[in-house]
Amino acid sequence: MQKHFTFSLSRLAVGAVAINLSILPMMGGTITTPHVAGSLQGWDPGTSPMTETFLGSDIWTRTFTGLTPGSRHEWKVTDGTWGSTLPSANSWLFADGSGDITITYDGNTYADGWSSSKDRLGLSTDPGTWTAVGDWQSQVGGGNWDNANASTLMTALGGGIYQFSATLTPGSYSGKAVVSGSISWDSISLDSRSINTANWNFTTDAINNLVTFRVDSFKGISQVLVTPVPEPATFALVGCGLAGLLIYRRRK
């Protein structure tokens, strides 16, 4: 849930000024003193505290260096003990080509249409290829629940964001975004970034049957959108309108 603030300041030396601060996230993460524990530091819950980016931001980071380039590790955010941890299953990461990785814990709550909305787990590296999987894949090609299915490979949009869209027959489905070919099903879904995350559940009908999977590999968030597919008659009307506009411009 977002907080919206509007401040109005008038009769300042430079005249009337209006300041509008909107879409500000609410703060208050589940873990207030976050640490990182994982295979990259010996699974010690209290020796790798995270640093807040600035006071009150509730965005925390921890950088590790000297890892084997490209190596995979499992990890959690802890409270400095094993009393409180995130996520419920282990999270995952891949070190970059220099053997470095920066982990981010964002305790703010967002209403930007992406999940999870709170306690987001970010990374400075992107595994590079993602596949949309589920019990619907056979409609596109190949088998269901196959994270090496080339027919449902997600397209890189830039900035660590990947997307895949397909038109599905009416029905109820499950699915998520998974690192392509991952043996341990490293994934990002509505319950954050972890091993074998929960599935998105969604329903399509005769009109709303375009399903789009999106994942942000840096922020550790995802979304599934179900939207209408325009009928052929609609496309024809749009085409006629564009043609008429071109003729009008040529005559001017």
C-alpha cells in the first residue's frame, strides 16, 4: 500500500511553490538488523551484517568478493541469529565474472504491480537466461513444467527484465519464471527469489487469454498479467484508421 503526500508551500522568497511527493514506499521490513548467511561465508548468521544505503531507507546491501567466478551459492537474510530468516526456502545467486556479488534486502512495501511487494531480495548479477514454465507450455510447444523448453524462453528487455507472452485457451493454470535448465529450479515468483518458489495461479477466458510472464532478475520480483487479445475485426478497424490518417496527411 502506497503513502501519498502533498505539501504546499506558499509565499516563499521565490514565490509560490508546490511540492508533490507521490508513490513513496512504506517502510518497515520484517528483519530490522539484516545479515547474510550462506554457502559463500560458511552459513554463519551473525558475521555478515548488511549496511543501510542511507539512514531510514530500509534498503540494505552486502558485497562479497573473492568467490569463484560464476559460482552458484545458496543463502538467506537473517536477523543475526537463526531466529528470523528470509526467504523460507534458501535463496540463490551466481557470482559475476570477477567473483563478486552484492546482495540487497529491501524492507519497504510497494504497490507497483510486482511481487513480492515487501522484503525484496536483489542481486547485482543476472543468470542470463530465463524460461517461463507451467502446466500450459504444451500449448506453445514442447512439454509442461520444462525449464529447458526453448518454445517458452523469455525475451530480455534490458535492465535484467525478461518477458514471455502466449495466448492460452480458457482454463485455470499455474506457472512461474525459472533460470533456464536449473537443476534446483532457481526461480523468482510471488514469494520472492528462492529455490522452487511458489507458482502463480491464473485463469483465462475467451477474451482475456493473453498471458504475460515478467521477471526482474536484479530486483528479485515478478508478475503475471492476463489481458484481452483484440479480435481480428478490431485490428481491421485500427488498420483502416491508420490508412485514413496517412491519406489525410498526404493531402494536406
